[in-house]
Amino acid sequence: MTLLKLEGLTARYGASQALIGVDLEVGAGEVVALMGRNGMGKTTTVKAICRMIPSEGRLSLDGQDLHPLPSHRVARLGIGLVPEGRRCFADLTVRENLIAAARPGDWTQARVTALFPRLGERLTQRAASLSGGEQQMLAIGRALMTNPRLLILDEATEGLAPIVRQEIWAAIAALKREAGLSILLIDKSLRELAGVSDRAVILERGRTVWTGAMADLTPELGERYVGV
Amino acid sequence: MIPERLLTFAVPAALLAVALWALAVEEPFTITLATRAAILALAAVGLNIALGIGGLVSLGHAVFFGLGGYAMGILAHHAQTYTTLDLGPLSISGSKSMPLIWLVAVAVSALAALLIGLLSLRTSGVYFIMITLAFGQMFYYFAISWSSYGGEDGLSIYVRNGFPGLNTLDPIQFFGLCFALLCLALLLYARLRAAPFGLALNAARQVPARVETVGLSPLRLKLLAFVISGAITGLAGALFADLNRFVSPTMFSWQLSGELIVLIVIGGVGRLTGPVIGACLFVLLEHWLGALTEFWHIWLGVILLGIVLFARGGIVGLLTGKAGPHV
């Protein structure tokens, strides 16, 4: 069953056309990698999905058109975003960050700290005082506390130490395996993406240029469109 | 350094102790000063919800203080003149009952905060400050021209309004009433700040766009905070009018809005006991320095300057050694 569907999605920043025609589907319980070089429209696509920028074309979640909805209503429908650059609520503690985002559902503070034990050790610490990796874990935990049906991770491992990246990837794999969450992943690590993703969608200059099973993404295609 | 938790109990206890000491040594004027501090603190606790948690620098909170005052003044005026208040087809008699007056003051202030908030919260920063200031000035000049209720001269109430089971003319009993309401407001503030609503409001102050991504509307959060804030400040206005047995357009003045902000900044923005400390210091300076010179505001300005430059967390920050609640 298709959860998220984008068809011919277009978006612009002023006079600049950022998305020309993005086609993308994420099924229930499916993990989809959204790939492409820098500046090809990956983050813009995420912003359009979350209604943070205006867009045109088809954009629906579980059959419901998202275009008439403001950003917070889209989140309430079940799209949890882990934005690029983390952006935790710096003045709040770890616990407060989680409580502020909490919505009823299976994901609770206890479940988030079981997924990220480091957060459990730092519940009373201000988010601003956490390391980059811990802030990333908090950003994921905060998104999970909204009890989403679809989790979007935009460059979740960017700029992190290798050992922390491993922890994050292990958590994403656990989310797929145990929670059965639908996930849309943006990352540059082809090897790790291949380990968790079912399908891949590649963007080139604001357009979907390739869609297929992750297993079908050959090194040549990776080299051609993603540069890895 | 003093733990902030200790201040939570020590500061209101000190205010209560001053009033009880004044009762013991038969200094009713000191009880009145303590009452004035408690009422100003109550108004500032209200503003602290919008300013301290939500980051809303409202230069129009005197609107709610004044509306609370006029709610009391108008109801008491009609009660003491045995006339009715005609609102189109509705004809309402006046009242000398504090609980009823408080209810009206809170309802009117909350409604005004809702309408003002709906318009002003679509802006931010300096524009929000200017819009709230403009609303304050509108109400101020309206009150000046409202001749039915005294216009520029204001309204005098002959006898303080009553509260069931209490003699409100007795300074200590009226103080007790104001002090109890202040404690309730402090409790509400503490609960709100720690509740998901307060945390989300705090988050909306920091990064509004990120709050939207967790399914919350920053506008609605701020609007609700503004309404609660205005309602509490309105209640304080009704008590202030009862304390002085007088209401006038100055209750709507932008200077009063500014003074409420100053109280909070001196005590500590977003700190639970900050408004209480700020209000007590303000009343002390007003009384002591005011007796020495009519330019006592200069010294208040010097203190404010010192705190802004050298103590970012206000007096609470100085006492606790923490510039913010979590630092």
C-alpha cells in the first residue's frame, strides 16, 4: 500500500525552479533512499512534502492531498521530520525536547531512550550541551515522539564521527526491523543506504531520473548520478 | 549560590513575613506596600508567561491591567450609585462582590487578549512590540475620553469590594487575598512551564519552524499563552483598582506596560520568582527613594542598566549563579 505519493511535483524559490518533476512513492513499512548530488533538489523535495515551501503537482499521504494543509497539520497526519542540521530546541533539556514533541502512540520516552541509551543518560542535560551525534539522536527521538507513520531523515549522519554514524545506522535498521516504520532517507553513504533501503529514487536537477530496487542500483548508476 | 528551588519558597515566604511583621508592629502602611508588591508581582507573573516562556515582548499589557481595573471600577460604580449598566438590550446591575468582579475582569481581559493576539501575533520582533503599544495607546485614549466613567479624572470607589467571609477593609486580610492569588498564579506558571504546552511554547520561541515539524502551530501556542497572560494581568488590575479604590486611564498607559517588563527583567526573565523579586524591589525603591527624590526612576534605571549589562539572569540569576533556568 502506498503511503506517500509524489507525482510531477514542482517547486520554486522565487524565479528559480528548484523541482521540475519529482515522482516518488513510499509504501507502508518501506525504506526508500532519496539520492542525488548536492543541489539536485533532495532537501527541497523534503520541504515540499512537509509543506514548508509551496509546491504544485500531486502530493498525498495515504490518499489525502497535502497541498491545502499547513506544515503542522502535515506533521499531525503522521510525517515526522529529522531536519538537516539537527536543530534541537537548544534551551530545553533532552527530556523536555522529547515531551514538547510527544503525541499519543507507541513511541514514548522510555522507548526512545531504549533505542538511544545515550539520551537516557543525559535526560536532564540541555540540548545545546550535547555532542553533534547526541543532538542527532535527539532530533530522531523527537521526531519519533510524534508517533509518525512516515519518518523522513535528511542527512542524518552528515558531519558525524564514524562510530556515531554506525550507531545512527544501527538505530535506523532497528526502526525498519522492529517498528516497521516507513522511512524516507537522504544520505550520501551509498554503502549504508544499501544496507537498509528497499528502493532508491535518484534526483537530477530537480527531476526524478531513476527509480528502482536498491539491489538494482549498479555502481555505474551510482557513479553517474550520485558521484560515489 | 542559592538553589533556585529554595528561592521558589523563600521569596513568597519573605513577602508574607514582611506583611506579618508589619501586622505585629502595627504598621498598616507596610502591609499596603506588601499588597501593592503582591499585585504588581501577579501582573508580572502573567506577563512572564508571554515574555519569559513565549518570548513575546508585549508593550501593551497595560491594556489587560486597565481592563481588569475598569471591570472593577464600572461594576462597583454602578453598585454604589444604584444604577444599571446598559449594554444594548442587556441591563446589568453593578456588583461589590470580588469573586464576580474577578470573573468579569478575567473574562474581559482574556477576550481582549484573544482579539489583540490574533492580530498582533501575525507579526514578530519590533512589529509585535509596536502593535501591542498601539493597542495600549488606543485603550488609553479611549479611557480618557470615556466621560461616563470619569474620563481623564478616573473613577473613585468609596468602599473596597467584599469577599465572602473576609473583611477586605482590614489591610492584612486584603493582603492575604492578594498573596493567595499570587501563589496560585506562581503555581500555574510553574505547572505551565513544565507542561508539554509550556515546553512547546518555549520551543516555539527558539525555532518556530521546527515546532511546526512536530505538529504544533506556533501561532496557536503563542495565542493561548497571550490569552492566559492577559487574563492573569487583568485579575491583577482588578485587585490594584481595589487596593487604591480608584481607577484611571493611567492603568492603560504604556509606562505601566514598560514597568511590568522592567520588573521581570530586574527579577529574571522566565524565572518563577523573578517577577516577585522585581515587584518587591520596585515597590521598595518607589517608597524609599521616592521619599528622597521625585527622580527616583533614575536609580531604577541605573539598577536596570547594571542588571542588563552584568546579570543576564536578573537578580534570580545572580542569586543562583545561573543565567537561565537550565544553564
